[in-house]
Amino acid sequence: MNSNIRNYLIVTGGYWAFTLTDGAIRMLVVFYFHQLGYSPFEVAMLFLFYEFFGVVTNLVGGWLGARIGLNLTMHIGMALQVLALTALTVPDAWLSVPYVMAAQALSGIAKDLNKMSAKASVKSLTASGADSTLFRWVALLTGSKNALKGVGFFIGAVLLDVIGFRWALMVLSTLLAVVLVITLLLLPTGVGKMKTKPKFTQVFSKVPAINWLSAARFFLFGSRDVWFVVGLPVFLHEVLEWSPSQVGAFLACWVIGYGVVQASAPKLIQHRSGFGPNGATANFWVAALALLPAAIAVALEQQWSADVTLVVGLVLFGIVFAINSALHSYLILAYSDHDKVAMNVGFYYMSNAGGRLAGTIISGWAYQTQGLAGCLWWSAAFLVIASLLSLRLPRSMPSDEGMPTQGN
């Protein structure tokens, strides 16, 4: 087997294992602390440091990965996740808001170190100019990751019902620790490491396309989390009276389907346009996405069946959002040269984490004050802004160094 393919499979496997725990801990925290009597806004605040430190981690992590190697930053992320999971197994009396926020901060650092490392590694393991291969590999990595995050949602909700909060955390931390040891033994050192030690100031991109894409990414992911993180699961549980397992299963199916669409994005996009994606492609799909949360909000305000509206609306939103996410994940790598990919991806995912942070905070506040429809109107507004920012993305892919030409 080609060594690059072998290493890609190892990186993907490690990313998969991490993603299962990341999805599971999300459901465990949301439902357990909601059952303890936390308000929707208080539950959202538990994720404040998770998202905030994601911003910081992506900014520093790309620079760190370029200096010490992406495999090492990935393993640091796994180790921190094991620590974060273990930290939440303490008695209820210890689980104050500041304590849980601190544990979630560790988990946020872990998640973004792992994600940045895995996705930047794909560029490092792909030959220069092989843009069609790059699109397929990053779409497969991202899509499979999100499918498994959906499985993680389901596992977390079921484990909470079956063995309880603490035992669930112990099981997850043990399994991830085993995967950490395996990948540590199998992966080579120095993947993505720059030949010269980059200065920290170099993390801020000087490529306009990367800056515009990062700004659009902020609002794209904010538009999802502004209703998905707190508003939707609490609405399903409180208003529609679904059990945690039912909510977890539903969200799991949604995220799995979302991941399948992401992994299939290269075929979907090529079927439509006949060539590789560019800024115009990204702008079209984010504009289409903006219509969906607005339509769901109108349907809820007109008192259509909430069950049918949310199921159908979420399916459509998931399909179009997945295509948008896959396009962005490809474009950031296509806009980056091999030597600076870690720093560029870190900068880009800093914006991603910033959008998630804003969406998470607004989700709890908006649901508590404006209901789920209010969350959806915020989502639509974020997407309109993302669409306007995407107008500045290049309509063609220049063929200069580090920016592959359009492929077939």
C-alpha cells in the first residue's frame, strides 16, 4: 500500500474515534445538565469555553503544527480529550458551572487540535496539483467524520439512559486512550512540519481568498449552531416531549445523512457544473441555504405541524449545508500551498470556531427569549451575510504555485 494512503487511513481512523467521543459528550452534557434543572441559556454557557478555546486553539494550533508536526498536535488533542472526559466523572457536588466550563474548554482545545491536524494532513499527503484527489479525500474525511459524529450523538444519549452519565464518560475515555496509543505507534513523525520555524505573526493569512473564505465560514457555521446546539434538542425534548434517546437517535440520523452527503459532494458538484468548484459555486450554495431556515421559521409561525416541519426542514437543510461545508473544506486547502497549509487551515478553522461560539451563545439566549423560530431567523440572517462575503471569492482557480488549477 502507498505510504501516503496508509497514513491517510491512520489519520482518518484516529479522527473517527475522536469524533465519536466528541458527539457523545455533546449529548451527555446537554441532556444531563438539562435534567439537573439548568435553563437553555445556562446549558449554552457550558459550551462557551468549548467554543472560545476552539478559536484560540485554531489560531495557535496551525502555527504549532507547522513547527512540531501535525501528527503530534493530533495526539495532544486526543490526550486532552481523554483528560476532559475523565474530569467530568466527579460527583455532582463538584459539577459547578465554572468546573464544567473548564472541562469543556479542554474538550474544545482537543477537538480543534485534532480537526486542524487531520484536515491539514490531507493536503500534506496529496501530490501538488492533484485537486480532484484533494477534493475527494477531504470530502471523504469530513463526510465520514460527520456521519460518525451523528453516531456519537446516538451513543451518548443511549449511554446516558442505560449506564448513566459517569459510566458513559469512563467507557468513552478508555476507548479513546486505546486509539491514541495505536495511532502514536503507527504514524510517522513530522507530517506537515515546515522546513523553517515560522513566526507566530505568519498565522494571519495574506491571501485575500483565504480571508474572505474564513469570514464566510464564520457565518456559515454560526448559522447552524444558532439553532442546532441548544434550541433544537431542547425544543424536541420540552415541547414535543421526545426522550433523550429519541432526540439523540434523530440528531444522529441527521448528522449521519449530512456526512454521507458531504462525502458525496465531489460527485454532486461535478454532476452539476462539470468542473471543480470555485467561488461562484460556494456563493450559489450558501445563497440557496439561506432560504431554508427562513422557510422553517415561517412554517412554525404559521403553526404547521412542528414534527413534520422540523423533520422535512432538517433533511433539506442538512443536504444543502453539507454541500456548503464540503466546498469550504476543499477551497481552503486549494487556496493553500503545501508548506503553509497547517497555518492557513488553523486560521480558517479559527473563524469556524468563532462562528460556532457566536451561534452557541445566541442559541441559548434566542431560544429562551424568542423560541425556536427566533433561532431560525438568526440562522437565515447569518447565511445572508455569508452569501455576501462569498461574492468576493475568486471565480476561477489561478494556476500559480500553491493554488491548483481547476480539475475535471
